[in-house]
Amino acid sequence: AGDAAATVTAQDLLERSYLVAQDLSAADRVAVLQELVSAAQLVPPEKARAWTEELFQAARDLPDERRRTLQARALSGLAQSDPEAALALLQQMEGGPPPDNQLPAVNTRAFAADQVFEALWRKKGAAAYDLIRQEAQRLGESGDYPFQAMGQIIRQLGAKQAEKGQALFSDALSGYQGRAPSFAADISFAAMLRPLTGVLPKPLLLRGYRALVERLLDATPPDLPVSFQLSTDKGATEFRNLVDLNLWHLLPLVRSVDPDLAGEIVSNNAAVARAQQLITGAKWRNLVNNRPNSAPGQGLAAMQNQAQVVGAIAGDSSESI
């Protein structure tokens, strides 16, 4: 009996768990499938694909946000081993609700698309260009353009395939301008733009930055209390919403592309103007979050989301801090 027990493999245990799950309630079965999918690297690829597809379909009966989250996780895992199968499931995934003015939430379908497209590009390279572009355009029509993945692909196309990269950027800009205003989309589009400086021609970059700046200058800040204090030897000022903070972090990047557009930010946003006045000629400066993850009544998920949003806004830009 000891020898028999010693030969039981991790795959055996996972398969037994799957069989037991068939007799559980729908909610419990989904929970087990989620764990099985997370350990799918321990079973043959065809079994991992079958479990992922079953989790994706079983999640259809769950409430909207829970369903989208589980389906996105399932696609993210499957994409690493079988991006083509993940793409087929992505085409079945429903989009999220229209944007509101609450704490910017992760766009689960765009997140899933990012994972699928990046994996497909790693596997097939330029041979997947047309398919990825077509699917990204389809998602963009419903407001879920995958900015992150397209930004990475544009960088990898580089100077040798500049025309293809520029075409993808034009698609991304159309996807951004064609959707309803959303601060989450503003963050995603800004994160795509930042590393493209030096990759795309300045006139094309300027079109992107102008679209972003115009939307941010006209945006209503998300309903999230924030307090970032900028201190210098000349005094201090405070950023009290995420739109002002985003514009402040974008300012040096915009200035590198078009000083006149940077001037428009300073002229039309009082918080940025105050900050710019303080840092001009200052000997030192420091930006501190006075309220890290402490908004009253925020749950853990909301606090984690706030941290992700602030991190996405800051990006790699520290020039204006």
C-alpha cells in the first residue's frame, strides 16, 4: 500500500479533485476549477485547456463582475500555453458596464486581451500581426481597446517595421477617442504613450498627447479622495484629485514633445500651475501621498485598486516629482 501511495502524482490528485467537483454545487465547482486551472502546468496541455474552457463557461452563471474577473484569469493562464485557444474564448467574453465616475476599475476584458495578444505575439511574432490588429480593432469598437499589448507590440516592431507600428498606434488613438470618456481609459492610454517617445515620429506622438490632454483637462475627477503634497524649499501645494495628479506626471513628457501643449496644461489647470511655480528655481522637491490607502469606507480591493491607479499614473516619470 505504501508503494502504491508513493506513486500517486500531482496530476493524479488534480484529476481526482476534478472528478469530485462534478458533484458539488455550481459555486463550489467553479472554486475548485479555479484552483485546478491555477495548477494547470502540472497536467498535459489538452487537459489544462479543457479545464480552462470549463471554468470559462461555468463562470457565465456568476454575477457580472465576478464572471468577468474569473474569465479574465482563466484566459490569462491559458494564453501562456495555448494563445490560439485563449483567443477563441476571448471572442466570447462580454465587455464590462459603461464607465462611471467611481474608483477606476480594471477593465477585465482589455486586461485579458493584453495577456492573450502578448502571448500570441511571443509565439508567432510578426506572423500574428494581422490577426492581432483585427481583434484589437473589434474590441476597440466596444470600448475595450487593449492599449498595453499594442504599446508593447509597437515597440517590438521598431524602426524596421515602422509603418506597421504607426498603423497600430492610429488604431489605438481611434479606439481611445471613439469611446466614452473614462479615467481608466485615460490611464491606460497614457501608460501606452509614455514608452513610445523615441519610437514613433513626434507628429504622431503629439496627436496622442493632445487627445489625452484635451480629455483630461475636460474630465471630471473620479470620486476618490486623494491628497498628494508637493513640497519644495519655496513652499508646498496639494494635489486633491487623480486628474490633476495625472496631468502633473504627464507634464515633462508632453513638454519633450510639444512645449506649447505643456503650456496649455499649466495655463488650464490651477493645481499644475501652482506646482510648476513652486518647482521653478527650487533647490529640492518631494511629492508625498498623505493618505495612502486610507479613504474612509474603502474595502481591500478598492485600496489595492487605488494603489494600482496611482502607480499607473506615475509610470516611469519622475522628472516632475
